[in-house]
Amino acid sequence: MRKETWHFRKPDPVVLALCALVLISCLGAVGRQGRMRAKEMVCLGNLHQWGHVFESYTQDNQGNFLSGAGAGSGLWWLEPLWPYHQSPRLSLCPTATTLPGQGKARSYARQAWKSMRHVGSYGINGWICNPSPYLPPNGSMWGRAPVSNCWRTPAHEAADKAPVFSDMWWVDAWPRATDEPTTIDLAIPDRPNVDEMERICMDRHNGAVNLLFMDWSARKVGLKGLWTLKWHRSFDTTGPWTKAGGVEAADWPEWMRDFKDYQ
């Protein structure tokens, strides 16, 4: 019987180096994804805690949200809610790593804001306010009208679809169904403070942001899904930026086109 002889070639060092680079790259990608997921979960945990803050405030105020009265730059909600948590860390998503005074982040998704003594990366849905009863229904709240759109209390059938608080690059936003997404995902929006959904629609969590709702649940919502939520009483959830409203893939800015579609 013929005896077989096996001959092993010495591995090519170039091939080994390439294989090592591919392995390191794959492990690095897994590591990045894990870190991103961990930050996302910390962010959701923060918003769950904010749910307790808002719930406690409404319980202490006859079931009503904040009046909206007070100083600008978000101080109208930052100061009244401060006694309910007194935790600066609770106001920061770990993805928003560029703090005020440390330079400008390339994307608002990485930028935190500052208002007097407060620093954060979450903002309030201004339409939750409980404005003064002396304001007429078509009156204005911080320049946004009509006040008849304001939720006033969290006791609504749409509570699980009505945002209270969210990832945001500014202290507040008053979204409308006709608001357009920014055409560029940069820290200098092309229409600042005009279409306020821009303050929320940013790529903070892999094509999504985290939100707190009126039923005190917190969850991740894809950016295109923001227009399907009930931001105020008469918000059209089948508006022009929804599939039900006729939006086409080509209508979305290029940086958003590959993100998940919503009805």
C-alpha cells in the first residue's frame, strides 16, 4: 500500500496579515454596534426616568402639564421640573458627546445644548402645554398657534402615540405635519427654526431617535415615523410626509432614503 505524504506550505505572511485585518475590522464593527446599542439603552433608561418626572409633576398639578409660562430658551420647563430630578446626567443622551463650549459637532445628533445652568440633549414637545385659560383658542404660545392644539393633560386615548419628550438638539419643538426634514444631516440646518421637526429628525440612534410618550412609555422611533405620531390635537398623522399621504422615496433627503418607511 502506498503511503501518502502530506506537505504543508508555509502560510503567506501577506495573506495572514490581510486575514487579521479583516478579523479585526469585523470585531471592531461588532464592538461599535454593541457600544451604540448600549448608549441607546442608557438613553431609553433616561427617558423612562423622565416619565416619572412628568408623571409626578402632573400629579402635583391637578393632572395638568406645564403652563408654558416663564422664561425663554426652555427655562419655562427646565426650572419647574428641576426639583423633580435634580440630576444633570439625566438630561444627556450618551450619544450627544459634544458639550457646549467644546466645539461644534458635525451633526446635531452629537451636539448637546445649554440654557443658563442647564445642559442637555433632550427637548420637550411644546404642544403638551396647558396654557392660561385667558388665552383665546386661536391665541399663540411662544409664537406658535393655535393654543387649541395643546394637549394640556396626559389623559387621552392617543397617549401611546403622543410624544412628551425626545432626543432633540434644542430645548423644545412644536412640530407640524407639514414640517419638512432638513436636506442635510449637519449641525447647520438649511432651515433653522422654521420647520421644527428638524430639531428632532436627526440620526442619533442608527436612523432613529428615542421618545417618551404620554402613557409614560419610552421607545425608539424611526425618523420617517416621526410624522405618523400625534404631536398635537389636530396633527394629521396621514400628512404629506407619510406613505398614507403620498410621500415617495425620492421625496426624502438623500441621507434619509434608506431608513425604514412607515405608513
